[in-house]
Amino acid sequence: MIQHTVLWKTIDMTPAERADFEAESTRRLNALVGAVPGLVSVTALADVRSTEGNWNFGLVSLHDSAEALDSYQVHPDHVSFGGWFKPFVTARACVDTEL
């Protein structure tokens, strides 16, 4: 099992825009489960404190194997999510862990 953890810093948004962005991001990420083979689960992470320097949004996903994570990266549904999401991103950090 591989845990894929990604954190993003995002563009400035009003509180209402941020709430909409987080809800839509979460909806789109959850839709990947069942659509992408080997993707076991996705948990969206939103920073509730808005502390300066914090990362704004993240995800933790579980994959059956390293090969499943590789397939997830190029799966059309994931690529589509990335195309929608990327304009909101200013920085990205990631770590993949074997469980």
C-alpha cells in the first residue's frame, strides 16, 4: 500500500471563493475513487486556521501499489482534475510513503 500525500499553496481567494474551491476540489477528488483502478481512498485536507505560511489544501490518497500510483498519475480522470486545479496552485509539496 502506498500513501500519497500532497500539499498545495493556492492563490488568494475570498472566504466564499475558498469555500467553493474546497467543496469542488473535494467533490472532484472523491469522484476519482472507483474510477481509477488501484485508488483505495482519497481524503481532502483544507487548512481551517489560515495561518500565514500554512499550506492551504491537501490530499492523502491510498493506492494498492506503487504501480497503481503510477497509473493514477496518468489516468485521464486524474489528469482532468489536475487541469482544472492547476490554475489555483502557487506551490506544491508531495511525499509518497510505503505502508
